[in-house]
Amino acid sequence: MDIEATRLIIEALKEEQIDLYVTLPEEPTVSLTQAIQADPYFTCITVASEDGGVSLCAGAAIGGRRCVFVTGVAGLLKGGLALLHMGPQYGIPLFILASYRGDFGDRSGISGSKLQVFRQVGEPFLDALRVPYQVVSERSKLKRIIRDAHFACRSADTAAVLLLTGEVLW
């Protein structure tokens, strides 16, 4: 993730008054996490598992805190059961930014056949969980989509996932 995408995400999070940033660090979003850690506006918590991140954000949301969980598409797959329980089943607003590994343009060191699994499974998995999501690939639309998705998540009391790819991530 480049400096411009990082700046746009941070601005949008602040505009939405999201001050709790929960993450299971992964390579594509490391620059975002480092910038968040350096910004005194945010409380940044690193979790040991994806379901722990979902659960921590769910508890914070129940307590009225605005938070975001930042992970990868593999983390969404692993944390799916917790995501299902906290979001669609119990109506807890969970806002998630996920790097979309396996999407076109992914130049990570992971082999193509393994990356393709994320693309083949990620979106159908979110559909099966009934979790609204949007693929975000253009920097020019990033702030607006973050604001809209966070609003939808809070107003509908459900999860909302933004899958970051394209010029936003690579």
C-alpha cells in the first residue's frame, strides 16, 4: 500500500470517528498499520488470531466504540464463524478492511495457484455468510466508499467488508 492510499484511509477513518484499529498484521497493509501506530489519534491493537480480531471489534462496537478490523482475505476465511455470529446473526456492526490477496495485480511472493483460491473462495464465502462487501480498487473512490460502508454497517447493525485491491493496495 502506498503513501497516498494510506493517507486516504487514515483521513476517512478519522472523518468517521473510528479511533480503534485492530489488526492481525500482514504484508500488504503493513504501511497502513505503521502509520496508524504513529498517529496519536488511534489506539492500535494487534491480535493473535482473526476470530480474536472480530470478537474484540464486536465487543468494542457493543460498548459504543467505532473500530475497524484490518486483515487479509485469508483472515476473513479463518474468522468466518466469528464473523457470522457477531455480524449477521447478532446484529453487531463490524467494519472490516481486508487486503484482497489473489485478485488481479497481486504481485506478492505467493504462487499464483494458491492466490487464485482466495479469489475463487473469498467473495462466495462472504455471500454465503450474508455479509455485504465491496471490492475497492480505485484510490479516487476510497474515502467515499469507506464512509459509505461504515455508515451502512452502523445503520444496519451488520458487518461490512471492503476488499482492497488494485491501485489501493498494489
